[in-house]
Amino acid sequence: MIVEIKILKSNYKIDCKESDQNKILNCADKLNNRINKLNSSLGNIDEKTLLVITCLMMEEELKNLKTKISKNSQTTNSSQINSHLNTENKKYSEDEVLEAISESTDNINDYLTKIINKIQEY
């Protein structure tokens, strides 16, 4: 199946399984939101530079999350994780956990954007 997405002003056709269509569209929407947010904070810069900065920021976020997960896995076992995720016998779904992670990465993005703005002022 071919899914067409738009990132900034460019359209892309992505070959995927039908079951992955919504995931790809959702990721494209989130990526566009992230890029537009960064663009509004940095001012008008060319598309390629904006995409490179976005990718670099995402790579840094991924590295930080991997480091955090690695540290947590060294000190926390699965029963502690389940205990932590249970609130009044409620188990969080994978989507809820991913949404929480997404919100955390948005916060990281805001922080890095502020740093970039300060760097550009100098």
C-alpha cells in the first residue's frame, strides 16, 4: 500500500503495510508540528536547514531516552515498573505510555529551541 504524506511543502509516497498506514500518517503529523514549532521559534530559515536541525534534535532526544532507559533498566526490574505503572489497578496501554514519551520529547524540543535561540542571539 502507498501512503502519501506531506512534510513542509514536499509530498512523499511511502510504501507500507496497510496496518502501518495510520502510524505513518500520525508520525508525519507529529513531525510537521515539530518542524513548524521550530520554524516559528527560529524564524524563516530554508527547508533543508530546518529539516537538518529537526533531525539533529530528534537524534539527541533519542540518545537521551536510550541513556535514561539504560540507566533505569540497570536499577529497576520489571515488577517495579509494573508496580509504578499501576494506579488503582489501572494498567497503562502502550499508546498511553507512547503518548507520555511523546510529551516528554516535546518538552525536550522546547528546551533545545530555547538554547538554539540563545545561541543565535550571540
